Amino acid sequence: MSITVPKPTKPFKYIKPSGLYATTLSNATVALVNDATIDELVFETTASGAGSVILELLFQIPDDFKKFAGKSDDLSLQAVQDAGADNDSLLTLDVLDAAGADADDDSVATEDITGSFATYDCAITGGTFAVGDHITVKITMTNPDADDDCRISIPKLKYIPE
């Protein structure tokens, strides 16, 4: 009798952001602060009226990249509306490949941000990725009124290495 042992699977790894652009700041400011609740650096948005914030983070595909898993937590971040009583701020996540093609599953599209930290995840199921490419994670946060301040963690982008 022989026993076949399956080849061990390699764990996933994270890609670190390599750049940041604040492409839209409409009636809002953004600061990078340490949040004691989740013990992480977060983007803190402060609204001065109805408006929006669009942040674009660049990630460079590393040398040992094999693929994204296509699982619901390929991209993950936490967010909270920490001011304003209505919890009516909205969050949208988009992942764009180097050619600008939409690569995520659109599972975080205009999601309500609640009054306590919640996790927002999406799968990367499309797009074309090659070692060295820069991909974009676009975070859109919409404030319907002046009292809606939010905190958004730096996204975690995981992949399967070679």
C-alpha cells in the first residue's frame, strides 16, 4: 500500500502600497492618523458639506506573484463613520489592472458605512496582471452632509505566490 501526500500549498502574501493619489476632495479633507480602535493607520476624512473623497492607491505586482485567489477577501479594508448620526456615508471599492480594466467583483458598490468598524471585502476575478505592473485600488467615499466624518484603513491586497 502506498500513501500519496499532496503537495503543500503556499500561503498567501500581501502586496504593500507603492503610491497614493487623492484624486477628488469635494467638501472634505483627508489626514493619515493612527486609530487606536483597530491599531492601524487610517485615512480620516472630515466633511465640510455634502461631497466625496476618491483615493487611488497604487500597488506593484511583485516578482513572486502567481495570481489572485478570486476569493471574497482578496482585497480587504475596514471603515467606520465616526461622526454624524445617520450612518449614511457610502463606500465603493474598485480594483483596476494596469490597462485600467475593472478587475474586482463589484461586491463593494455604494455600501453604507456604519457607526462601528466593519470589514469590506471584494474578490479580484478579472483583469490581467503581470510582474511589475502597477494596479490601482480606488476608494470612493461619499458624504451626504457636513457632519459625516469617516475613517478608512489602508487596504490589504493579498495574492498567491509562485
